[in-house]
Amino acid sequence: MKLKDFKYLFFLFVIFNSYAQNKVSGIITSENNVPLTAVEIYIKSSGAKFVSNSKGEFTITTENSEELELVFHKDQYAILEKKVTASSENLTVVLEKIVNLTEVTVSKQKEKLFAINKLKDIDETAIYAGKKTEVVAIDKLTANKATNNARQIFAQVTGLTINESSDGGLQLSIGGRGLDPNRTSNFNTRQNGYDISADVLGYPESYYATPTESLEEIQVVRGAASLQYGTQFGGLVNFKTKTPSSKIMEFQTRTTVGSYSLFTNFTSLSGTKNKFSYYTFYNYKQGDGFRPNSEFNSKNYFGNFNYKLNDNTSLHFDYTHFNYLAHQAGGLTDVMFTEDPLQSNRTRNWFAVNWNLFALRLKHKFNPTTDFSLQLFGLDASRKAVGFRSNRVADTDPVGGQRDLIIGEFVNWGAESRILKRYKIKNQTSALLLGAKYYQSKNTGIQGPGSSGSDANFNIATNEFPFYQNQSNYSYPNLNLSVFGENIFKITSNFSVTPGFRFEKIKTQANGWYRKINLDFSGNVILDETKNENNVKDRNFFLFGVGLSYKPQNKIEIYGNVSQNYRSVTFNDIRTVSPSQVIAENITDEKGYTSDIGIRGQIGSKITFDTSIYGLYYDDKIGEYETENPNGSAAVVRLRDNIGTALTYGFETMFDWSLNKTFFENNDNLIWNLFSNIAVTNSEYLKSNAPNIEGNKVEFVPLYNIKTGTGFGYKNFMSSIQFTYVSSQFTEAKNSRTDLKDNTYGIFGQIPDYYVADFSSSYKLGKWKLEVGVTNLTNNSYFTRRATGYPGPGIIPSDARSFYTTLEFVF
């Protein structure tokens, strides 16, 4: 984009700034005439949220020129709904303090405020109009939050596939719509709006998952999020931590014990004092896992500190520290899994993560119609893995033998600025968003020999094993500059069009060397050479998209969108060697489109729903298929390459039915909900240069993905039961069928269909709360992943039946 183009945009911005909106203002007090700070004020029709300041004062800006229905909410005070004119000023709002609330009463109060299952069209400096968005409200869940049980947490998010693990929820691996779930690498993963993955372009895997116990909500935006949040096909997953308490100090502690020696403690402090507020927690986890060689422990600290300079400007600082060490039981062959899914023949595999995240955000309101944000963020982190990774999975780990050691160091930082302007054309309020992001990283990747011991030793053992065949040392100085924009054009009061663009400059580099050693059958060295590399990929491109939104009546919306996507190939993947996987030397970026058409909304106060159809079109799709090792070895491997053009499409529907509001509306002590989440997905490789792939199904696409359940609450008792069914799916592009006689590899074949049930309940008494539950209630043996590297290779069994108990105290 030329400089003069930006001048035109700036000129338009100046013009738009001349328009104004209606304003509602006033003060909120208690019955004793004491000003109340941090009162949440919602516009009931749109869900827009405002907060009173330290003097109890509030100002609401709205494009609505008619009557508004406002909802006032503050902990320990009764909900107040009030109708006002759109130009009311100097209002006085009095809230009544109440005590001895039951759990159900609190839930019902919040339900009035948080029943929206999508993001607002505009939220601060972000636009979501016309996009497929889903919000998981954590305080409404009765689930195993201590171990971040993704199957329960994401139960009402349509079409997600999940790689399950037995490490207490230390990592999150979700995908969907034909995207590999491994470490959520096909989503842009954020915490409070900033990136938390290893390297957005060079290594987009997430080794850190924000503890569910600390969250207010999880925001999911599908593929059309690529215009604002990056180029990826999956979209955005944003973990939003709890906001500070309005008290000076609020203390919460949750201790969980469970099967297989599980012990976790989550303790948080939160509060507000004048212009300063904070939310901070410490989370400790340890457990043995349900298989041998599966013990783990982790420590996680988070601090959020906020300072309000004035009513229009605030500063926010986040720091996250996370480290864990996990013993990895390794994978199984199909024969081993059938015989005993609890077994392990890997005793020396270990994995360690050390994560440090920093973020500083400035939020400023230039005037009632113009919002600005600037976010600086950085990461200083590492992941280390050592272990025996033979692709002959049934082979016993040799005592005293060589192990593979892989070390990744991640140092990156970036800045993202956004400005959002609301303006009027013919009495209809539209909005323009412009933003820019700068991101740079200098990561390193080292592969070498691991020690002959059995402990978690992450030092390179070159002296002990001088002829390790896969040694390499690389740095990855990646650079990304992007400019993006979207505009909501409000054509009528109920129809809007939101076009958008994103310009990307991506420069990925790989500087380093790898050592090539060939041995004869007697173990003698016949070739030993070191090859230096300095690879650079520099590309510039535009992405475009458009979203449509039609709201025929209040709380009902018909939406649609189409957007271009792009995924940068990573040098880090190319140069890390696995005995079970080979990556093609000429592998390149993949590109394509995503689209959604759907209807969503709320029918009265009884049913919330979202039904849509979607399509994902991939060109140069990266995938894997079974073949002989192209590097000359006689071993059979999975080759990772640009396989061809693929299409994934499907139907998704989710509804949440409030039975109590339908049949027991006058019973304030009762909550009873029933939900159903169904995804039917098909896929096909339209063309491919690889043999025996054209016409095949795309990997990681189950035809049926069904989750259903019910939640029941009476007074202070809450309970839920959930059922999950996922049909079979292929794991590589040749669609290899499962060989139940395979006792060699375990990396080829399908993931069979499976079902699993979970039960959770809780009881609250004053400041105490007791939670108990059973996951995998029927003790099914199943798996969701065939690994090619860590923690396998081979089948990674999912958890057996387990029990948990959590005791919570809040003061």
C-alpha cells in the first residue's frame, strides 16, 4: 500500500471524527448515598458494557436515539433494570444491597447479563460483526476446571476436535474443520488479547494454557478472524482472565485432589483501591498420570496490574510465568493398545517448558466515538525434550542407550496498535477500525544426542555419543509487519456489511548447520559432513474478506462471511528430525479461503442457538502420508509435504434450552438447561500430485462430532452430565486403515470412533464450595492421537476413569 493511500484513510478519519453520539450519564450510589465504584452497566439490546468510576459516575455513549433499557450489576447488590431516554444526563441510580444469596440466585442474576453466546459487533477496538464467534462463560460451567478438561470446557463450541492428554491440562490441543489439533497450532492463541504461542509464524504452537480457574471467558472467532488477528485458517482463541474485584482485597483458594495422586492448588488475590486494581494467582499441579512413566508437576504465576490515569486513559500490565516437567509414557502400537492401553515401555522420555510472558497495554478514548489501544508484548521461553523415539514403537527402551534431545529457545516481542472510530451516515452509525502490528523473533533450535541416563537431563551429550546422526543448530530471525482494517457499513438499522483487508510482510529465515552422518551395518562412519544453510523467504501479500449481518428482529441474526487465509511454512519444522516423520525439502506456504453462513440468536428467554454451514478451501495444503523414507533408509515414515488442493465443508448447530424458564418460570430456586452441539463434516482432496490421494478424505475430519448434556441446579446445589461422541477419522492423507495386527509402528491408521461421558456437581455453603466429579464415567478405552514425535511415536491413550474433589474458599 502506498503512502498516499494512508493519507486518504487518515483524511476520512478526520471527517468521521466530526460525528457525535447520544450520551447518558449519572451517578450510582448505595441506599446510604455512598458512591459505588466498578458497577457494570449493560445496554440490554446490544450487550454493550460500561463501568462506573471511583466516584460512582458513569457515561454511556450510544448511537440509539430512542429509549434504552439499562441493566446495573454489582456483586452483593440486587440487579436493577432501568429504562431511560437516549439523552438522559445527571441520573441518580440507587442499588439495594442484599445478603445470603444462594448459588442459583447468583447464577440467575448473571444469566440475565451473560446469556449472549457471541461477541458483540464492536468491543473496544475490535470488530466482530458478521463473523462466526463463540464465547465460553466459565462461571456458568460445572466441570473439572482444575485440570482444564477441554472436553467439558469447550463442550458448546461447535466442530472442535481435541487431542487429549494425561498431564493435568498443562497444554491445550484443539483443532476443527480439518485442522490438526496438535498444540492448537492452527489458531492464533492469545491471553487478554496478546500472543502467547512460541512464535506466531516460525513455530505457532502453544505450550502454555491459561488455567481455567483463572478465566472469565474464552473467546473463539473462526477463520474470518484472519483479517484482524493473523493469517491462519483456524481463527482466534483468546483466554480472558477474571477482572479485578471491586473490593480492596478478595482472596480465593481452590484445592483439588483426584485419581492417580492428582493434587492442585489455585490461589488468587484481587482488588481495587482508588485508581489501582489487580488480579493475581498462583497455580500448582502435580500427579502421576494413569499410565506408568506419566508423572508431572507445574508452577504457574500470573499478575495483572491496572492503573486508571483518568476516565479516558488506563494502563494495564500482565506478567505470566509457567514451568513444568513431565515424564512421558510414549506411544503404543495397535496391538499394544488392544492388549493393555495402560502400559508403557518408555521410561526415559521427559519434557520441560519454561514460559515468561510480558504485556503492557494502553487504552485511551479520544472522545465518545474514538477508541485507541496500543499493546506491547514479549516472550522469553523454552521447551526441551529428551527421550527414545524409535519408530518401531514396540521396541523396548534400551537401558544406557542414546536418546534424542531437542531444545527450542523463543525470544520475541511485538507491538499492536488499533484505532476504532464510530461515525454516522444518514442517522446510521458505522465504524472504522485500522490497526498495525510489528512482530519479530530470534528463536533457536538445537537437536543433538541426549544422555544415556534415565533422568530429565537436558544437556547435550556429544562426548558420550560423538556420531549422533541428526545433529543440528539453527537460529530463526523472523520478522512480520502487518496493516489491517475493517469497516462496518450500517446500511439500515438491521443490515450491515463489513469489508476488511490485511497486508502482510513476512520474512522467515533459517541460519545454521546440520550434520549428516552415515554408518555401515557394523556401525562404522562412512560419511561425516556438516552442511551450512542460510535460507530466507520474504513475501508480501494482501488478504481480503467481507462479512454480512442481518437482524430481522431483536436477538436474531443472519450472518455470513468469506475471507482469505494463509499459513506460513516453518523452517523449524523442516530441520527438526524425527525417525517417524520426514519433511519434504521443497515444502511451501499454504493458502485458501474460509466462509460461514448461519443464523443465531435467542428465542425469548428460553433458547439460545447458532446454526451454520461452512467451507474451507485449501491450496497447497500441508499434510502427511505413508511412504518409504525418501532419504534412503528402508524404514516406512510419514512424509509431510504440500499434498494438493482440499475442501472441507459441513453443518454445525448448537442450542441451549432453558427448561426451567420453559416449565418452571416462577421457581427462582431452580436452574435446568439442556444443550446439544452437533457438527456434520465432510472433506475431499480435489487434486494432488502425490500418489493415491486425490479423492481421499482430509485428515482429522470426523463425519460426526456430537456433544450433548444437561445442567441442573436447585438452591446451592449444581450438577451436570455430558456425553461426547466422535466418529472415526483418518490421520494421514492416504487414508490408511487401522491394522489391528500392527505391532511395529502405531503411527499409521485411523482414530476409531469413541464416546465418553463426564459428571460434575457442586454445593455452596457461605464462603465455602465443594465440587466433585467423574471424568470418563464408563471407563472407555479410546485415543485421540497418533503421534509421530513427542510424546510418542504411536497411539497416545486418553485418560481412564478418574475422580476429583475440589474445595473452594472465598473471602
